[in-house]
Amino acid sequence: MSIASNPTVAFATLGCKTNQFESASMQQILTDAGYQVIPFDAGAELVVVNTCTVTSATDAQSRNLIRRAQRLNPGCRVIVTGCYAQIDPDALSSLPGVSLVIGNEEKQRLLAYLRTENPQPRVEVSDIRQAESVCLPPLTSFAGRSRAFVQIQNGCDAFCSYCIIPYARGASRSALPDEVVVQVRGLVEAGFQEVVLTGIHVGGYGADLQPVTSLFELVQRIETETKLCRLRLGSIEPTEIPEALIDAVVASSILCPHFHIPLQAGDDAVLKRMGRTYDTTFFAELVKRIRAKLPDAAIALDVITGFPGESEEEFENTFRLIESLPITDLHVFPYSKRPGTPAAAMSNQVPGDVSRGRAERLRQLAAHKQALFAQGFIGKILEVVVENPSQDGTLKGVSRNYLDVRFAGKAALAGARVEVRAVHREGGVLKGQLTQEGGQIFIVDKQGVPE
């Protein structure tokens, strides 16, 4: 396909921050090549669907997006990539309108595939378990976001019994520290106030490099070698949060007090069947140590309900453990059978309605803990990175400890760090007011923000 003048492209991205980073990278590649990025609902000539396959629900969402793209523009060309494409490319290539299916490693070669004339649907998916490195693209924009992601690591070697991701993302491999530092510097120069370090197994960063390094050492380099204002860490396995990293968050001027830790189950027998490498006592002590050192930190957990064989008693153990812990949020996932994983062949599969009912109970518990945490900040001043205005015209943003804050202000503040006094909580978010000095809005930093 030869590239016409200003052809239009739209992106639909499902799943994790790694996928979001890779979509931003593909978007910048196409923008630099002359494509015009438009909203998905506008009916673009080219549509890129970046899929997730963590659950059967995300598989269905991916298929629905492909069909929707065709309805919006029957003449559009649909390219499908991401983890679903990596695992089951043939199922996607057979869908009407799909012209190309590419794997996760092939994302970086998207433009070359577009320039190849081929009227027949084709599949370009390599064996990702053979991938040996991470290549960071020169990404300096981030699809209209006020916070940027940097993918420091890809792949996973854990092979938890329920998880398909090691097959979709390959072996654990890390980006070179020098490349990460250069990318962070570029994002700071582009005006970003906050960078989020992402990956599939972030806590394993650096173990595959020579010389061996670690997430803790990378964080130290970013803090000392860049002018970044806020650094946030992605999800980290509980066994990969050393005391030194917790202490670094306590002492750091840029590290956000925010930990996202996969628990998955609060029962030791279930954890063993899952192939997890810790027990509930270890996990509870970790969370309590974080809270003792960081009283205002956000602590979010991942939990799976309805894992094969999960009894009512085992679920109640999970519920009671989470209820007892000083956490602030939960990401709850009813178990989804993934063909090819050990858990899919286990006996005593839990009925879907039971899994969903348990998930709902945990979500109600999460809402209660979220409310208690947020309530403690009413009357306090929070440093917020401003995102684009919400649909009702108010500004929204995220505090250092991951509180969702809404407030009135001008759209030109998007991307700035501002101080907001929390006034009350409504609809699951904090409502606040911009602080002022001498009648002027107090802006912590407005690098890159238009006047």
C-alpha cells in the first residue's frame, strides 16, 4: 500500500500500560510518516486495534472493536496486533475487514508492513519466546496524555498457572538503563511532569542485563540524571519490593508514594495452585511495612476470584485478609480460562456466576477502602498533574498518591502540576479548588503548558 497524502488512522487499545506505551509508539511512527490521527468513532481509513488477551472478555472486546471499525467505515483497513494477535492470529485474520495481523515484536515494523502491497489478509507473527531484547523507540509525545509511560521491560518468566502472558510477551528482557534515562530526559524536555515506568514484570528489571542491575538502581539513575518531577512505578511482584525500594520512596523528591502489588489470592492453598511464590503472611507483613513507612501511600492490589477449586472458605480467607489490610484499591478479575495454561486443565472449575459474585463483593470492599482513604485528604492540599478536561468541562488530575481529583480551571492548565485543596468527595472522586496566591492560581510547574 502506498501512503496517500494525510491518510487517516485511528487506534483502539485494550489492556495494560505496556500496550498503551506501544500504541503511542506506533502512533508517533505513523504521524511522522504523514498520517493524521483521528478519533476511533470518526471512521478512519486505517484502524489499528491493539488487543489484550488476559481474559475471554478482552478477547471479545477486541473482536467487537474490529466489527465496529468496519461499521464506521466499510472501506477501512484494519490491522490487529497485541497479545490476542500473538496467541491466536488465525482467529483474527479470518474476521471480515482484517487485512493484517502482526505480533508484539512486529509492532515496531508497522510502517514497513503498510508500505507492502498485498490485497490478501496476512499474518506476520514471530515466535516471541525467541526475542532477546527491548528496543525503546524515540518517543517524545504520548497521544494527548499528560502523563507519559516508559516501557523498561517486557516479557515474563514466572509462568503462573493461570496466565497466558509469558506466551504472548516472551521471556523477561530489559531495556538498557542508558536508553531509559535518555527517553525520560526527552519526555521531560517535551513538558511531561510525570513518567510511569511500565513492563510486564517490572520488578525483574535488569536481571537479564550485563552487568546485572535492578529497578532500584534504575530509579536512582533517573532521579539523579534527569530533571523529572514525578516518577511512578508500575505493578511490582511482592517478592521484588526490597526494603531499599520502600525507603527510596520515603526519601525521594520524585518517586510517587504509590504501590501496585499483585496479591491474586488471600489463601495459601490457592496461591500454591496458582504457582505464586509467597504466602499470605509474607504479603500482609509487606503491606503493613509500606503503610508504616508511608502513611499516605496508595496501595492497590490485583485479585482473581473463582480460581479452579476455590472453595467458599478459601474465598472468605481472601476477603478477610484484604479487609484487614491497610490498602486503598483493588483490581478484581473473575478467573478466565486460558487454553494452554495449567489452570485451564484443572478440575473443579468454579462457575462463572460464582466468580462474578465473589468479585462484586470484593469491589464493594474496595469502594469502602477507597472512600476511607480519600476522606482523609479533605481539607488538605494535593499536588496534581492536570489531564485534559472531562466531559462536563471541569479539569481532572491525579495526585502523587493516585487520588482522582476534579476541579474548575482553564483547559490551558492541561499538563501542568498545580496545587488543589480537596473540599469534598462525590461520585467516587475528590472535588477541589485550585489554590491561589495573591489572587493568582498557584502553579507548581507549567513547563510546556501554553499561556
